[in-house]
Amino acid sequence: MGIFDKLTGKPATLTPKSALVLSAITMIAADGVIDEAELVTLQRLSVVIRNPLIP
């Protein structure tokens, strides 16, 4: 059994909100540098995602 044998890949089930966060992280990290403004944007997005009043 190799190290990667357990990483067979299962289908990911993402909610629209989690897909939005994942895409934001991907875009922020695409250039290899995460600056302060990008972190602030991600923090604001996480606050919006956690708000139960937003569908």
C-alpha cells in the first residue's frame, strides 16, 4: 500500500457558499502571494457566508 492509495478521490459535494469560498481562495492564491488586502477580502466573505440571514 503506497502513501497515495487512500487518495482515490471521492466526489466533492459543495454548497454554493462553500464553492464561492473555494473559488475565492483559489483566485487569491493563484499568483503565489497572499497580501493583506486579499486576506481582508476573504475575511469579509467568511462573515457573509456565516450570516444565517443570507440564504
